[in-house]
Amino acid sequence: MIFNLLIVSLIPRIVLIPFQTAKKALNKWAYEAYANDDIVYTNVLKTSLKHYDFNPSPNIGCVGLLNTDSLKALVLMEKISDNIWIWDISCNDYSSGSLLVKALVKTETQKICMMNTVNYRWKIARLYYLDK
């Protein structure tokens, strides 16, 4: 029984994240990347932060991937008519971002669209998981 609880506690969870919490996490990741002298990734995260610079509305939301109570990946989404438009996908390790994209693909793919602001890496991952 304890073994089963351990396995369940280690499974990543996809949860709703408040807009401001997502923005703070993204900012924290950018500072961590800068502290590690990863200039390229710092610039990627700073570009992602620009998508969070507006007043949140009821149609905009964030979903995150939690792994052992630590936020690993974020998706910024907006509902426009009957479609969900992805504005940004960010993560602090690329495997978590891929897992989150896979989860998005396994939902209703016809109603989830990616904006031109999404990094090409995530668009390619989406196409990869659509094929599986």
C-alpha cells in the first residue's frame, strides 16, 4: 500500500494555475537561467514573459504541470469563441513541456490551436504526438 502511495505521489499532475502565480514562476525560471549563465534560455523565457503583460480576463487561463509539488511547465491559453488558443508554452526542463504538449494533444485536438507566438519546438512536438 505504501508503495502505491509513493507511485501516485510521483506522477506529474496537470492543474490550473492562477495567472499571477504562472507569471511569477516564469520570472523565477528566467532569473535561474540567467544565474546559470544560460543566456539563450533566459532570452526565450523573457520573450515568453511578454505574453503575460496584459490584464487577465475571464477568457484567459494557465495550466501547469506539477511534479512533486514543483511547477515544471506552463501553458497560457485563451478561449476565443469555441476554440482554445495557446499563447505560450514554457518549462524549466524540456521533458515536462513535452509531457504537457502530449496531454494537450490527447484532449480535443480540433478545438486547441497554437498561436504564432508559440515556440516551434512545441508545434513540432504537437505534430509528433498527433501522429501517435
